[in-house]
Amino acid sequence: MTVTASDHNGIRLLTLNDPERRNPLSPGLVQDLLEQLNAAEQDPSTRAVVLTGAGQAFSAGADLDFLKGVTTAGAEANYAHSRSLMRLFHRVYTFPKPTIAAINGPAVAGGAGLATACDLALMSEAAQIGYTEVKIGFVAALVGVILVRNVGEKHARELLLTGRLVSASEAYRMGLVNQIVPPEQLLDETLALAQEVSANAPTSLALTKELLNALPGMGLEDGLRLASIANAWVRETGDLAEGIAAFFEKRPPRF
């Protein structure tokens, strides 16, 4: 398996596991990761997912050995490969449970895109991140929409048009990552954040993610209408009833 899974008190840790090649997004790894995400969604004991890389890198991006053959394989093969990457980024971005990237080393091109698609990201102070596709004649099309939402248009244009790698401090300044931590603390800090997030009501977390994904493309009136529907719907859930009961009983909620 090019993706390994381990459980940490309700947190599913998914590790990209092709360290000798710096964890490229090969067709096999993409498929393995999609299957692991499906399993994590279906497992009620899994409350959040953490993504990281084995070895010295988070992910070097697309598998160039594979792309070398695909570029001459014709439109059908190229669209198939492009669609598989799109499914992965979309799956991570819209995953109903919180997703957090632990960027342990270079996150390059598609690897940067995978980290960007996560809800939150922690980054080793020794790591770098960059959307380097333009440097080899490729284009970071699939993650561009998400990147603009993360960092704004000017930063997104700078990152995508220069294709340069940026340091952890620069990534934090731009809003690409939420925290910078020493390398030896990265996994512990990420799992701790995942525990903090996943202690909240699962229904509320999933609905909040849906709203965050939908609202940027809406006008004010449509956005407020959607928000009011969500606000009304969540009142009928068991999570809200349990949260209110726990508040009055002065105890932690049991979601």
C-alpha cells in the first residue's frame, strides 16, 4: 500500500508511503488515498483525518515518470488522469469530517495542492511549499480555485505565476498554513489540534464545512438564505439536544 492508516483516539492518520520517491501522487497512491478516505468516512469512530508524508517529504506532487508516458497517450488518457486528481482534491476539500495536513517536508505542485485542500494545515519550520507546475510546462489548474479561497487573488497569482517554493514562515504569512511547529513536534501538535476540533459536534462540523465551501460563490441574499436553512435544520439534530443538555447539566457533551 502506498498509503498507510493508523488510528489515534478517533483520529485517522493517513500517511503517504512512498518515501524513496518523495511520495508522488501516482495513480496507485491516489486510488489508495481515495479508498482510505472512503473507509474513514464510513467508520463512525473516526472523527477527523490527518494527512502526512513518510520520510523527508510530504509529497513531491504528480508522478513525473507516469506523466512522461501520459503526455503522448492522447486526450482520453490525459483527461482520465486529470479527473482522478480532481476527484482527490475535491474529496479532501468536501470531506464531511475535518481534514488536517501535517506538512513534514516539501509539499510541491500536486503535493501542495493536496495540503491546500485540507481544512487546516500545520507545517514543520524546516518544510517548504510551492505550486511549481509552471516550471515544467504544467498548470496548477485543479487547485487554483481552492488556493484563491485560501490566500486571496494576489497571493495566489504570485504563487502560481512564479512557481517558487516558499518557506514555512512565508506560507504562514500568506495564510497557507495555520501553525508552524518544530519538526519533532509536528505530528503530536497536529493530532492534538485534530482532537480539539473533533471534540465538537460532528453534525455541526459537517454542516459548517458545507457552508464554508458554498458561501464564497454566493451573493449576500443567497448566502443568508442558505445559512438560515442550516441554522433551522441543525436545531432538529440530536447533537444540538445533547449539547444543550450537557450545558445545563454542567458536563462535557457526549457527541
